Amino acid sequence: MKVIHSFWSKAYFQGRWGEESKIAYDIYNFALSSHLANKHFKSTDLITDEAGASLLEALPYKKIDTDLDDINQIDPRFWTAGKVHSMRIQEEPFIHIDGDVFFMNKKCKKRLSGKWDVAVQMREIGAHFYDTYPEVFKNIRKIHPGIDEINVFNFVYNNGIVGFQDIQLKDEYTFKYFDLLYQLELNGVDFPPEADPNIVVEQSLLTTMSQLKNAYVKELITLQEMKKYDLFGAAERIGFVHLWGNSKYQNEYFSKVKARLKAADPKLYKEVENKIKKI
């Protein structure tokens, strides 16, 4: 199974996390993420643009493509577009992982083996779902009432990892994603921090489509495990780490990423150090 990373520099340098660029942090994160993915899945590809290729060229990718230059017309505030376009151009089964996702051991690969239509990280349910998604839908509904077509279930699939073995479903999903983006751009959707439309367009759309099509969705972390061990306990049991949100920029975690990379691949660590000095 091929693993892919994506890095859309146009969206990244617009302040994805509402703060100044943390590119030095992210190069280390992408380096460790790709190193571990290569260890367990044999190889990783990067889908990016010219600027991103220049920044991440030292990392251990089998192939670097600059296809994200093809979406320059997209509003960069739709930061999920880079990931979805990266999936759109895939012709064979794959797993996309975010640059702050780490497969610490082979248990993750074992979980993702076998046959499935779609693979996701886990379900977002309960308080986290209700504290986030209704406000987003309320914001979008003001200018696009049709958004309720994907507001069907009381959970969503988290796409920290997302993969497809059903390529036809992938094609339908990515087509509808960009069609929805066009509708929202045309109508002038707002991007308030508490109601960013990205999570709905990416995650709610995939959840609704896969459920209505009765697709077999492989969850890396199951609902039963989260109930028994909580999310982080369940992730730890299979050696999975996802540094959500701004946590990747906190010194506690950043220090761990650097130390792990240095111990695992001193040569790559040095190459990353030298690259960052030149930025």
C-alpha cells in the first residue's frame, strides 16, 4: 500500500493555524513521519507545489510531485484542498497521512491490512462532535442551505489518515468536494475560527457519502477501543501518534520529535538541520 503526504505551501503560508509560519517545526515533523512510514510501508510519496518541493526536498520520499501547483485558483483558506487534490490524482489504492502523523510500530500497518473501501483514523463523536460541527453547519447554512445534504449523522470520520481502495468512491468524493468548494466560494462563505468550513467539506462529506453507499470503512482506532481505553490510550496501544492542532508546535512534543528523528536516522536529522539553516 502506497503512503502519501501532501503539503500545499499556498495554504500553509496563509497561516493555517492562525499564527506565523512554523516551517522549521513542520520539516522535522514531516521528516519523522515519512521516515516511520517508509519503515513500515516501504515508501512514501509527497504531493506538493514548487515551493513545497524546495522546502521538503531533503526528506526520504520515493517521489515528489508538484501537482498542487494546479490548484492555484483555489482560495487558500480551504486548506483541505491540497490533501483532497492529492487524493484526486491517485490511480491506485493509497493511504494519505498528515505530516504530524507517526506510525511508531508495525501494529498500525497490521490494522490497515486486508480489504476495505475507505480507511480513516477514527470517529469523532459525542461532546467533541456536538461542540464543533453544528456551529459550522449553522455558519454555512446562511449562504448555502444545501449543506444539510451532508449533515446526516451524529459523528464524522477523522481524516488524520484517510485512504481508498475503492477508487471509484474516491473519484466521486473528490469530485463532490471540489464542486462544494466552488459553491461555497461563489456564495462567499465566511471562515470564522470557531466555524471553519474545512472540517465539514472534508470530513462530513466523506462520512455521509461512505455511509449512504454502505462502504466498508476501516477505522484505525475503533469506537470500542476509545470507550475502553480513551482515545490516547487506544492510540498508544497500536503505536499511533497524531499531534493535532497546535500541539506539534509545543516545545514538549517538538523536542520528542527531534530526539526520535535523531536517534532513528542521524543522517536525515543532519540533512534537516542543514536545510533549516538555509531557510
